[in-house]
Amino acid sequence: MSTTLYWLRHDLRLHDNPALALACRGAEQLLPVFVHPPQDEASPWGFARVGAHRRAFLAQALADLRANLQARGSDLLECTGAPQMVLPAIAQALGAARIVCEDIAAPYEQAEVAALRAAGLAVQTVWQSSLLCPADLPFAIDALPQVFTQFRQAVERAAVQPPAPLPTPQALPPLPSGMDLGSKQAPALIQKALAAIKPEANVAPNQALAAGAADVGSKQPPAPVQKAQAAIKTGVDAAPLHDPRSSFPYATPACHGGETAALIHLRQYLARKLPHSYKQTRNGLMGLDYSSKFSSWLATGALSARQVMAELRAFEDQHGANDGTYWLWFELLWRDHFRLLHLQHGAALYRALGLGAAPLPPHHAAGFAVWRRGDTGQSLVDAGMRELAATGYLSNRLRQIVASYLLHDLGGDWRAGAAWFEAQLLDYDTYSNQGNWLYVAGRGTDPRGGRRFNPDKQTHDHDADGQYRRLWGTA
């Protein structure tokens, strides 16, 4: 029988999932697979590439996805290793020649797919994480406006709207014969195939495949940091880390990482008419309701941007549109712009110089260390960095402030800051993370050549009474 592997990446949902719909078409048997990175994978900057908060939030999303798949007669196989080694072994064991997955326009993710194709597998990729369909834009990708304002204005003049989200499938093709994943153990034939992979081959894709994907030399830190990374070992504990001060308490049911909680959150956010006040509250620093909190679920793909927009439009039809509802659209367009820039520039966005030409200043290792610890002596910056480490979350306003402080006050390397955010943030998204760090560093497409946020002014504007700093013990 025809067997298809559906390789889940950052699309951990059943609603509005074009890749899943494609995988189901023509598949007599379907096996959903998620491949975890090697557990000892380290960032080149000397710390675990994926921190405890991200691992725990991902574990929640996968548990919910598994339950939703099982309710439709399917299941989820989870494996650990490099996709270019794990997936061919599974495909060979099952006699599957077809893999369907989400298309991700970042260099390492592109290299993963290229390696699978080089191994003889037919890989079909589906672009689906953006709000707008690239084919619907009023310009070709190679003519994408580089400045966000020009992009937004062109989209709005052309009245481009997102496609309607796909419904959640009620049934899925059956699992391959003999597959019983209820125990969470891979069947014997797959275990045998995975056991045959040579350990030296099963390395992290961002180590094994980078040579063909990006400017690897520019991604390497100084030699002392490289030496430190060899000692890093990451654990597998996926228990949520509860901190009562968190603005996104993912240890609670309301902020659970799965698709089920994501859709409930979206609907309660709209039912409480919070979009109407979004623009006034979005620069808040504390609490659940000052921002939409969609980003963590959008990052794992537990929530579709098109689903958000469809339900927001329905809300506007019933309750009226205002600056707040418009600003949610505005920020989803920012998210799209960073994605489309990846389609246009690709690996160039990952060079040390980014898209710029200015020399890269030396990495200030000591400043980076105190910044990570929240021990710079700048109270608002330190409070933000402590919140990030304790909870895996940080407001958008504070992300800009702490990033600016590392780059423009401490002389840090933007790539090191981006890697720290990748490790810590529950809502880490490769497109937005890279785009925002390039934006603050002045190495992206923003015409202003960098954004420095004066920490004293930001403190006066956003924490004049010191409440936030007291919460995190820096006031």
C-alpha cells in the first residue's frame, strides 16, 4: 500500500494545515512523524540551543497533537536525531517513498529538505506559515518592498486578503500496518532501522548541513566560546517551569502549549472584546491581557495565522473595527514581511554582516555574560533578562530594549543575542527572531541603520513607578 510520511515541523495542529491536507491526498497509509533535535545539541555560543522552557512548551504541543490525532484514528511517532538520517531510515523500514512537510525558508531547514531529496526521497513542501499567500501579492518576491511600511501600503492598496482557513479533518488515512504507538514506543522494525544509524552521522542538522546552507564562518563564535560548548549537555525534562510572575504561565491550562488551548484562548480573547483595546495596551510589561499572546502558539504552529485573522474579521463584523483590531492585522503583516524577506534573501540574512556592509564589532564576551544573567546594572534591562530566564517569555517592548542594550551599550554580537533568544523564548520563530535582531542591529532592510532604545527613557515611559522592576528584584 502507498505509505506517506507527514513530517511535522512548525505546524503542530490539525486546523488550517495545507501540508496535512496534501499528505492525506493519495496516501493509503499515513504516518505523522516529529523529529526532535539531538538532546545534547548546543548553540555555538556556549549554551543549550533549546532551553528548558521551549522543551516543555513543545512537549505540551506534541501531547495535545497526539491526542487529537488519536481521536481521528491516527497517532504520532516521535524520534530524536538529525532528520536527514532519521527520516530515510523510517521510510526504508516502511517502504515509504513520499514525505510531505511544511516549507521553511531558512537555510538549515532548507538544507534538511535538500539532504532528504539527495537520499532519494520524494519530498513535497508546502508554504503555509504566512498570513498572506505569496502568489496573491501585488509584486513578485524578487520585487518585494524592502521597507515594511512600503510593503504594508502596497498590500493594503491592492486589498490583499488571506485565504480562508482549512477546516479540521474529521478522519485521517490509517497508520501503516502493524503500527501501534499507544505505548509511545516505535514499532520494532523502526527501532531496528534507527538503531542502525551511525552515531557520528546523526548529528544536529545545523552542524552537519550548514556548509551548503549559509555563511558558516560568520556563525562561529570566538574560540573560547567554541571550547565551552563542548561541555554542554541538555536534559530531557519536559515539565513546565511555573513562576507565578509570568505573563504567559504555560504551566496553567489557559496557556498550555497545544492546539486545543490555543483555539480556546483565541476565542476567549475575542469574546472579552480585548482586540478593541489592543493598541492601547500592547506596550505593557506585565500580565496576560496587555497583548494577544498568540505568538507562542503561532511559533510552534499550534495556531494558524489565517485562523486568527478569519475569527478577527468575524469579530469586526459583529462588534466593529477600530485601531486595536487594525493593529493586530498590522503586526501579523510584520510577521509576514519577515517571512517573505527570507524567501527573497535566504541565507544572506544569516551572514555575520547580515544585508549590510559595516564591519562587525568584536564580540564582548563579558558584557554578553552579564546581559544573559540580568546583571548589567541597568535595572529595566536586568529585570527583562531575569523574566526571560525564569519564564521563557518577554514583552515585545522589552525584547527591543534588551536587544538594543546588548548591541548598542554593551557592544555585543547580534548573532549571540539571537541565539540566546532562540534558546529561551517560548515563541521562538526563526523568521521573526532573525528579522528583529537584524532590525535592531541595523543589518536588515530598515533604512534607519539600527535602533537604539534609550533605557532611561524607556524606564520613564513604561515603568515609571518601578512596579515591573520590583517584581523582578532590580528596583
